[in-house]
Amino acid sequence: MAHRLRDSQQLWDWHAAENPLWAILSDPAKPDRRWNLSRFLQTGVREIEALRYDLAARQIELGRASALDFGCGVGRLTQALAPHFAQVVGVDISPKMIDIAS
């Protein structure tokens, strides 16, 4: 099991070094497989807003104390969650992804 985790970490560290945004959110319409950072982060905002809308439509209320983004990558959703929670924590298997998010 430990070697699988190490292999996964190495894979995601490699992606972080090569093209982290594309590794997290691939879009064939993007020229040269590259994202504009602000547009990439905006996809996270839209995704969180859609989720919040769906939860509200179902009358599901969330606490606003803290949120966990597990597998946060470079923080696309972590940053989008931040305005809605007192504390947001992002964790990822790839230290290089975390370094980029910081």
C-alpha cells in the first residue's frame, strides 16, 4: 500500500511540475493545454456556487465554521470555498501542488 501512495504522490508531483492546472481540469478547447490562472480559478467559483444553489434548493443548510478540500491540488475549490467559511483547509498528496497553492 505504501508504494502505491508513493507512486501516486510522484505522479501528482510530476503533474505539478509539468502542467498543474491542466492535470486538475483538462479542457480540450484550451490551446496548447494551458489555462489562464484567473479563468481556471473562476471555474472553481462557478462550481461552488452551483453546489451552494443545489443545496439551497434542497433546503440543506451547511455550517459556516470550516470546510475541507481533500485532494485540493493548487486550491481551485479551496479558494472558492474561502468566502463562505470561517476556515478552509486544503490537503493533497502532492507537496508540489500544495506549494503552488500557497
